Amino acid sequence: MTKYLLTLFLSIAINFSFGQQKTLAKFIITDASINNVDATETYLEAGGYIAFYTTGDGNLYMTNIMSNRYNSQSFGRMYSAQTRSLNETYETYKADIFYYRWRYTNTYDTKKGTATVKLIKIYKPQGITFVCTIIPENLDILVYKGYMEGTLDFSDYSN
């Protein structure tokens, strides 16, 4: 199933490359909290976003980056992806929910670890919004919200 997700990811990829890396989707952070403490201003000033990319090795990667801060990102490979969809109802928008494990490395402190991630894409008439919850091994709760640039369908990346 991971191979199927990768194929779909590549077919709708945003044409944006960093050397060998190919960015597939970018999620702009407009609201952030860490352990229920507002961190929005920090992420807005730092140009925070989440991106998904490939490197040509057949694997899918995620980065959480602060583009206005030199060398400040967490990046790494995604594993064990699962997905489910919620249909639009009279009271709710259509949504896709993605669960996966993320083996990350921080550039700013060289820390490595594995986090559990839940990404919700919400399809609104104005565009796609998201809520991303990241729980690393220290059990901090990082919640990011914002909007998506481009298009991305994770359903082909689930196991």
C-alpha cells in the first residue's frame, strides 16, 4: 500500500525541488501550540510550515521547518501510514485523516526520535485546511493548524 501512496503522491506533486528532494505538498502553519501553550507568534515570525517530500528512494518524508530561521527543521522518514476518510455531512466538511510514525532528526539540536503523527485535511469551499498533531517520545503535544498549498492525497500511502 505504501507503494500505491507514493505513486499518487508523485502524480499530484507540486513542482518544487531541493536538489534531489521533490516537495509534494506544503502545509502553511497559521496557528501553533505546544502542550496547550500558544506558540503561534513564534511560528508566524519564523515562517513555519510542514512539507512532504521524496528523495527518489521510494520513501516518503516529512519536514517541520521554520524557513526564516537558519538551519531550523525537523525532518525524517514516515512509516506505518494509515488513512481514513470522513464524508461531508450537513454539519461537517469532508476530511481525510492520516496516521503515521515519523522518524525525525532535528537540525537545531541533533536530537533524533520517533513521533506519532495525526494529520487531518479538511476540504472547505475556500480550500484545504489542516490540523496536525505530533507526539514525540517525550509525550509533548504539538498541534499545528493552517492551510495547504497545492494538492495531496495520502490515501495511496496507507498500509
